[in-house]
Amino acid sequence: MSATLNPIKTYTREQMAARAAMDIPDGWFANLGIGLPTLVSDYVPAEREVIFQSENGILGVGPKPAPADVNPWVINAGKAYVTLLPGASIMNSAESFAMIRGGHLDLAVLGGYEVSQTGDLANWSTGDNEQAPAVGGAMDLGAGAKQVWVLMEHVTKSGQPRLVDTCSYPLTTIGSVTRVYTNIAVVEITPRGFLLLDTAPGVSFEDVQARTGAKLHR
């Protein structure tokens, strides 16, 4: 597919994270998945309060520390060093997952391999034996958060769509994804399927449709 597509300018990883951060409402409690989603916290507007939770037991995650300020005991679920905001809470894993499973998070921003037009998420395995052998906390976050946004590249390295009719990889959750942010577009999951909300500068509806494995609506 990639050989026949016209070249387009795409968002960088940082721009993808910034575009998602722009849409998080003031006062929301949010969890950021491992990898690309963790960048989102760097781009929340200063005048907006978003309280970030880490599934390993932090409520009130702050920004990445300067090298001189690293506390090796303060890490997020991806084992990256973080800081604590004033008033932050530390809890054990049982309490953290009670918060997640109890529906107390407004938002989970997760990475993904594929998202189907009905909101199914595949983000834990492509069948590669080198990958982690378990679905992990993404299953709980995908099922427990009130909103689930996925941050991922629009196509694979070989040019195959990640937004698809039906996921081909093992599922993490069924029907949980509400919105997808990619390097070329913002797509809402609706009863009709994929609804295009926004595109990267210079990217057309036709450009996005050509890289999407299911019908795109507008």
C-alpha cells in the first residue's frame, strides 16, 4: 500500500502528544500508558489542572526531573523517573487498581498496535516472541477509564493501516476506545465507525482515508 501513497508531512511524536494534551479538559484525572503517551503530560497548558495517575501507585505525577534532582525511588509504571506534585498521594498496587477498576479515572491514554472501527484495542502483542508475555495493566485501564484515547502511528513501518475494520492482533479490550490520535489525524470512534475530527497541517481527508483500513466519515 505504501508504494502508491503520495508523501505527506506528519506530526512528530512530540506534536502528537501535544495535540492530545490540548483536548484534555481541566480537572480530569488521567493515566498515561507506557511509551509515547507519557509525553502528553509535558504539553498540558499551564493554566489547566490535569491530575495524572500512575498504575504503580502515584496520584499527582509531576514532570520529568532534572538529572541532578532524580530520586531513584520515584518512578512511573514504565520505570521512568518522575516527580511528585504538591499534594501527591502514594498508594499500594491494590489501591491503585481499585481506583482504575472502580471507574474513577476520567481518561486513559494508551499506545496501540491496532484499533478497530468499533473501538476494540490491540496493544499488547503482535505475536513477536521478544515481547512481554502478558497484557498487563492496559486491560484494566482500557476497561476502567471513562474515556480511552489511543496514541499511535497511523500506519505500520510497512505502510499497513493501524485503524482497521477488525483487529488482527490479540485484543486488549473490546469496544473501549473513544478517540485515536495519530501522526496525521484525530479520529473519533462513533456508532457509524471512524469519524475524522482533525488532521495534521496539509493532510487531506483523502490522505487519511488512503491510510485507513475501514471507511472514514466526516
